[in-house]
Amino acid sequence: MINEQLLNPESIVVVGGSNNLHKSGGKIVYNILKGGYNGRFYILNPKEDEVQGIKSLHHVDELPEAELAILAIPSVYCV
């Protein structure tokens, strides 16, 4: 059911995850990590190899399937 996937996803990707905690992508990654999320967690950032200790993927084609995607990028890049 869609509510279960939103509230308790088995996997999450943060598109635009950041090392900068002053940016939304940095705050989101920080809160997921500090909140004790136990599922599969991916970060997509083409400019970083690692974000807050997590390997960063550089292209959307590298992503495995994720139940929840969080877009922390400017709206001009969202399609």
C-alpha cells in the first residue's frame, strides 16, 4: 500500500544529498542517518564521491530501485 511505502520505506534515495548541513540535501541526509533508518539508503550527487560517510552515486542510471525518492535539488532540474 502506498502509505506504508511513504511512512516505512524499505529503501530511500536522496537526490541532491549534500555534506553541507546548511543545505536542504544535507539536512535531510543528516536526519535520516541520525534517525536510525535501517533500510537501504542511497545518495545521488554527481559532484561528490561520498556524502556524510555514504558512497554517493553520480548518475540516475546507477540507482537500484527505491521505494521513496526525496528530491533536494532546484525545481528547474526536476522533470
